[in-house]
Amino acid sequence: MIRVQEHDFDLGQALKLLTDGNHGIGGLCSFVGLVRDMAGDAAVGAMTLEHYPGMTEKALEEIEAEACARWPLQATLIVHRVGKLEPGDQIVLVAAASAHREAAFDACHYLIDFLKTRAPFWKLEDTPDGPKWVDARNSDDEATRRWMTPA
Amino acid sequence: MIRVQEHDFDLGQALKLLTDGNHGIGGLCSFVGLVRDMAGDAAVGAMTLEHYPGMTEKALEEIEAEACARWPLQATLIVHRVGKLEPGDQIVLVAAASAHREAAFDACHYLIDFLKTRAPFWKLEDTPDGPKWVDARNSDDEATRRWMTPA
Amino acid sequence: MVKILYFAWVRERTGTASEDVALPDGIASVKDLVEWQRGRGDGFAEAFAEGDLVRCAVNQSHVALDHPVKDGDEIAFFPPVTGG
Amino acid sequence: MVKILYFAWVRERTGTASEDVALPDGIASVKDLVEWQRGRGDGFAEAFAEGDLVRCAVNQSHVALDHPVKDGDEIAFFPPVTGG
């Protein structure tokens, strides 16, 4: 399941919904990204997340479908917020549930790695020098490429 | 923080407590282990988790301390239940929070891998053939050894 | 006609979020379109400057520079993504 | 005296959860203690049978067979762990 929304999400409720009543699930791995108050050495106040409505949903669905094709998953979830966020706010939640923990961990990691390089979101940070578009990180590209070489 | 308890835990509340007010956290990775209703090909009803009071807490604290020494973590949590559990019940929660996602994922994975091979818990499953002690899995030993070779 | 969308600093530099334009003659690929954009004035020249990293999606899928463009396409230009 | 604890199927086979025993003469290591256990009757012989995988902790830390045991130790025998 994917969701793109301005409002916050309830982490516990979202994860509970994912596993409730499915007794084939042995492991649930989740990752939450939060707004830090530091980026590099610069203090960050609020940030604004812009996205590409339509393509965002399409990209997230493709990432989710690819994870489900690669691992035997019982449930997956991607929730991403857009709009204005403050330090400490939740930005993104990805989760994967499977019979065994390795698939849950790998799929969850895959979801966030591909989201970081494929889903059309852009962060605009409020810094002491004014608003600044966040630069893409090479390490994110490397994290994505890691999944493309045979294991 | 570590907790060993008979009663269930509130996943959302536990994770929220871990990150609340700490704006240096950029990523929170968590893993929940749940009771499946199948083990191999055999249907499983309830299970009972026995442990070694005293050593359990010591082992979990050592695993947590080792993770904190290996990665720059802002917070860690291990909650493990003991006593009688039913299919769908939560067994264990491990979580790690860091500025960046790689440390959070790696540390969380490390916590559950070492818990599986070092913490003195034993599962007794109710099966159609009567109660049966769960055998240790070779794959768990391998998962632990993975962390012992230089990255 | 094609619909062209601009996001993040590409939107800011071009001063344009969305436009419907007739594909000029001879423009068959994303690469052609990028070169045409560079001739549209200062903001566009800056947004599509050599060495910058503008990415493109056609009909909501990431594409490379040699991807064809044709009438009816939805074409988007944006910086490398930074969500998550 | 040492305190010896037994868990899971080791506890079931020996019929003992916990006992305080005087260390017999000549027992200096976990290995010595395991061999002594094998001579204590059917349940113990079965629990500590050759090829089985009984693990040991001394004073609540996992140890190998050659680890020393001495008066006052808390010694635990148990199967490979299966939590998580």
C-alpha cells in the first residue's frame, strides 16, 4: 500500500494494520525518516517537500511491486509526507513483512533506497542563509546500485 | 534500553518514546518478530518462551552496548516477551535510531541477529504431536558470523 | 502540443511550473528539447546550463536524454530527487 | 558449592531446574563437569549425551568446554538458544 499525504501518520497504527490477522508473518521491518535540525554543519529549521503528483504515486507503486517480485512478502507499506515539516517530524515510513526476518529487512531497505533515488520528491530547507534546495547524495545512488548487482 | 516482560508492548508508543524530542535522529529502523501459525510444515498453536532470568538481561545489555560501540546511534531498544504466546502475538522488538539510515538499518539488523544466537531464550511450540522445543537454525549462526568478518 | 512540467529549482529558475507548448519542428528527443530550452532566455538557459543535472520524465517515467518525445506527451524536468 | 541451572530440554531431561552441589574432586573445567553429569543417571546421561548440543554459561556468560569452574560459580546448561 502507498500513501502520499500532508498530514502526519500514526506509526504504531500503520504497522499494526499491516500485520493484524495475518499469522503467516514472522517478521516486520520498518524504517521511519525524520527531519533533523542539522544538515551537514548548518542548522535547519522547517523544510518543505515538493513532489510530482501522479508520477510520485506511480513511482512508489513500481518500487513496491518490484520489492514484492524480489522477496516473498506478506505486506508492504510506503507513506510519504509532502508540504511543510518541522525538525522531529516524520517524513517517510516504509515497512515490509515476511515469514522470515531476512526478507523483511532486505525488502524494507530496498524500498527506502529506491524511494531515495527514484521517487520525485524534493526537499527545500530553511537555513540561516535562506531557503536551500537539498543536493542529492552520491551515497544514495550507490545504495541503489548495490541492489542491481547479483547477490 | 532493554525490557524482558510477559505482557505485550505497544509498538507505536515504544518507538515514539525512542525518538521524541531528539532532533538529531534522521532514521529509525525497527524489527518486530511475531508468532507464526506455521513452523516448517507443521501447524503451531501457542508457544511458551522460557528464559534465564539475570543472564537474559546481561546478554541483551551486552548486545546493545556492542551495537552502540559499532555505530553512531542516538537510541536503541530491545523488548523481548516471555511466557505463553499465541499466533499473531508480538515476541520481540528491536530498534535503532541514528542520524543516517545506514547505521540505523545495520544496527537494528545486528541487534536481532545477535539476540537470536546469544540471548538465553528457548521456544516450546504446541504442535499437533504435542509440545516441541524449537531447534536452533544454522542460518541464525551464519547471520551472526556475518558481522564478525571485516566489512 | 506537449505538456511540460518543471519542479524544484528547475521551476524556480525557469519561472514556470507548467506549460502547454507546440513541439517545434525537428525536436524528436529529450536531448533536442533540452537544447531548445537553452535558447528560451536567461532563466531557461540557467536551468538547463551545461553541467547541471536536470533529469527528465516522459509520461511520468524517468527517461534518458535519447528518449523520444512526441505530440501528447507529458514531459517533466527536475533536479535529482531528494525525498525519503 | 556451585549453583547449577538447567533450561529447556536439558531441564526436562535431567528433571532438575536448579541445584546446589559440592564440586567433586578433580573437576576443574566445564568439560570435567559435563563428564561427571553423564554418570549421574539416565536423565542426566540423556541430557548430556555425546553429539548433543548442550551449551554452558558460567556466571551468566557463554563459555567454551575448556572454561574453568570453581567454588561459588553459577553454572548453567541449556540447548542452543531460540529466542527472537
